Amino acid sequence: MLPKPLSVDAWLEQLGQPAADRNYLPGHARIHALLNTCALRRPKLRIRVAGTNGKGSTCFMLAQALQHSGLKVGLYTSPHILRFHERIRVNQTPISNDELHELLEHIMPEALRIGASYFEVATVLAWLYFSKQQVDVEILEAGVGARLDATTALPADAGILTPVGLDHEAWLGTDLLSIAEEKTHIFQGCDIQVSAAQAPSIHTWLHEHAPHVCIAPCSDEQPKHLLGDHQRINAGIAWQTLQLLHREKKLAFDLNAAHQSMMETHIPARLQAVRYGEASLLLDAAHNRHAVEALIPFLSQQQAFDAILVYTRDDRDLSDCFSLLKPYTDLLISDRDGATLCMASVEDALHYVVQRQPQARVVVLGSFLTVASCLRLLD
């Protein structure tokens, strides 16, 4: 009797930490070894996006704009919130379980043999699926850095750098400029090069080493369904990229229609408004100080929140952000020292808040895993 085929989850569990992407392995050798077993079709355009924060939002905006301009768009982002399938989308529809299982059966024996990481396998799966679907455009969100990230193993036509801050110091360096130098490799080989406004030291470095990079201004308009001024930065990056693609005739599309569609983008886990009974929650995946700082202007424009809940991964610590957040609530709950109240889990904290105040206004942040915990609780 033949063994029962493995499920998608069973395949992925063999690769280590599934949801958190903690097993970063720098280098392109394993990616190329996996791709040597495949025949990929090159899309009309490949866009890759690096940066510390705003990568996912920028990718979603570009995908929305180009899809609604009549193009078939493959979108690869990470991490996922509830299901791995969310990482790989064509025209915003996640890959199906059957399609994912077929691709996993094809590449997993070799991936396990060479010790490929979870993220490397995910990236190859995305390329295989986009090739099979014959997409016009691929949009790839980098995982860590850019120079040795899996997403830069293949050449691209457009490179985008979102705002750079301190994160992944163990792999990228402990100072802002070192991290930026790693991430600016996103531009390598790209005709279209776009960056958000950066810290002065990074601008100086870009001027000397990447003189063709176009600095994108902040958008004059707030995306209709997205909260926070920081989304105007991401919209500005996406819009600058679209203008350059149109001007350089990299793609044929209606620029005005693309802009209108871009401003209608919905993005999960970015100040996402949900209801928990009578309570109003804002869920955000902010997982480092740079991301928390981006939320502060929005928080300062609101009435004080009844509670702010901060829960992140066990290998991270956001306690240095508590002082930034405490002015906007009388009740900051976390599982780390320094909070107003310590509780073991975000689920316990939410129960506590809504039992005390059923109509509470609550902000929950810390990671995609935290957002996923809240959404499962709501279900």
C-alpha cells in the first residue's frame, strides 16, 4: 500500500519555524539549486521591494493598481496571518490547497535534501506558481535585507526601498547605515529604482552609490481604507513607481485608473478595524520600534484609548516602546515588565478589558502572530 500523501501543513512543518520566518539563511545557492529543477517563465515585469517597514503595504498597493489596470499580477508577501496560502496570490486570490500541494510534492524532496529554509521554499513556490499562471507582473516582498535575501536570487526590472530602520541587527548590522547598505541591493540590475525619503546618512550614501534612485514624495492623499499618515508614505512610493513604469513604457496601463485603484486598497493587519462584541479593536502587526513610532502620529490624533495591548514574538521585545505608547492610554497591557498590567496572553488581556468595559476602544499590536491570535479569537 502506498503511503498516504502528506498534507500541506505536514510538508511545511518539516522546514522548521513555519509562521515566524525565524530560520533566515543568507545566500542564493540553495535557491538556485531548487530552481535548477524547474523551468520558469519570465514575466513582463518583476518588482521587488525591501525596507524595514511598509514593504507589504507598498506591495499590496502596487498589486491593486496593476491588477485593476487589466494586468495579471502575482503578489508574494510574508509572513502570513492565518494560512500560508496568503503569501502567494494571483490577482489577490491566494493559491489553492491543491495547487500548493502539487508544487510542494515537486520541490520538497530536493529542499529537504539541501537544507533549504522555510522562506526559501516559500519564495520558490511563489515563482513556480506565478510561472504556471503566466502572470504579467510579479511583486516580491523581501524577507530580510536584500543582498542575500531569497527574493533577489532572480533578476528584476524594478527595485523599491521603503523606510529603513533598525531591525534584524543580528544579520544586517547594528547601525542604520549598515542595514541600509544591505537593503539597497534591492536596486541591483533594476532599471526602475525608487526609495522612500530616508535618514540623512542614508540619503548621502544613496547619492554616492545609487545615483539613479528616485526619491518618492509622500502622497498628498490618504488611502481611503487605511488609517495612519504613514500609509501616505507607502502610497507615495507606489505612485512614484507606477509613474516611472508608465513613463519608461515598461507596461501599458491607464495611469489615472491605476492611481484611483491604488487609493482603494484594503490591507490586513495594518490598523485593521474589527469588532469584538461591542468593543472596537485596531489590529496592527507593528513588531519593532520603527513601526511603533510610525503609529504615534495616528494615536496622537485620537481620543485616548481604553487600552493598548502589546504582545510580540518570544524572540523580540517591545518594552522599549512602552513609554511611547503610555501617553495614549491609562492601561497598557503586555507580558513584559514595564506595562501598566502584565498578563500572559493577548487573549487573556482582551477578555479582561472587555469584561471591565464592553464598549472599549483598544489597540492591539506586536506582530502578525498577535493579529492572528486576535482574529482566531473573534472567529
